[in-house]
Amino acid sequence: MKECIGTRWVCVAETYASTIYNSGDSGTIRSIDEEMVGLEFDRDIGGHDLSGFGTKGLCEYGHGWWIAKETFFDMFSPEFENLPDIKYSFDDLLAGENAGGEG
């Protein structure tokens, strides 16, 4: 899961949150937990600083937004100049960490 932190993503779909972020907005993953992805957008979207209960903010105030994992990969793609059609799922990204785990 930690290998996803710091990776760049771009919004590729108009979403329910279109008043907050839009297609073409990009940002960097700053946090991932069981349900949410914490994305720091490059611009101030009127969000927050990705702080949680008792935690320090992970980005500049106004640039952060939590996005449900279940919809993240429908709305965002990796920001690669020459590979616009690449799609990942969290299962793909976490496969290496979980392979050969306890059991």
C-alpha cells in the first residue's frame, strides 16, 4: 500500500464532486486506508489538509480531498504522458505486498 503514496493521478471523469474538482485536475496520493484515498490536488479546490482525528495535515489547506477507494479508479488514471490508457486497481497495486502473506 505504501508504494502508492506519492504517485501522481489525474481526474479523467466528470464526477458528483464536479463543483470541487474537475476532469483534468491532477494531484498526488498522500494517504491510503481501508476505505479512502487522500489526494493532494495541485490547486486549491476549497478542500482541507487531509488531517484526521488527532493527526497533522498532510498537505496545504484547501488542496486535500478524501475519495472513496471504490470509486477512485473510475475517476482517476495514473499521470503518465505516454501511457494514457493504463488502468490500475488496488488489488494490482497491493498484490506484491500481500503475496506470500501469513496464512
